[in-house]
Amino acid sequence: MGKEELQTFIQLLKKVKRVPKNLFDLGLIVKEPNSKAKPEIIFEELKNKLDIERIVYDQSAIDEDIIRKIINALKESKWIFLEIKRDISSPLLNQLKHLSNYNSLQLIDFDDQDIFEMKMPENSRIIVFAERD
């Protein structure tokens, strides 16, 4: 993904909303097996243009910690570059689906609350980067 393509991608994420609910999309970058794209380089390019935080979901990651990092970044109205390095387990997958469908997080028994709900700020987005298996 070149710099111009990345700039177009960012602009589309900022502007495109789904009707009728006026929801905005999450971004998805899928690295093809023969691609030489590196997540570090893509993140650095994004960082030059956006207030963005990189979160890596790998073998050492715990879903609850990743979800907390996402919440903290969204509270600061940051964009998120979520790099997926392993199969996504249910807790994180459910939250990503909820963000995609409703632009909000909804957790049960989180932070001493029976139901925790947080709307995603309109000026934040999540870009998921994953390699195609």
C-alpha cells in the first residue's frame, strides 16, 4: 500500500458513513501472502497523519487487556491501528463486531459496572491489519 493509497484510505474512513443509521466503518488492511507490506511502515505513515495508537494482538496478548487499551485510546479520541498476529478469540471478536455494527462497545461486568457501554467517538476509527492465512 503506497502513500497515496493510504491517504485515500484515511480520507474515505473519515467521510464514509453507512445509511440509514449513519454509522462509520472500521478499516481493514489485509496483507496478501506475497506482499512485502510491513505493519511498522504502515503504522509510521499513519502516525504522520493521525493521532493514532498501535495495539498488537499476538500470542502474549490477553483479550481483556487489548479491550482496555482500545477503550483508553477511544477515550482520548485516538485512532487505533490493531495489528492481528493470531486468531481472534471470542471476547475481542465480539467487541470488534459490536463496534462495526453499532459504533459502540458493550461489556458485561467490566470496571465494577454490571453493563459498561461506550460510544466510539466520531473522530476515531479502528484500522485492523491482518495477514491472510
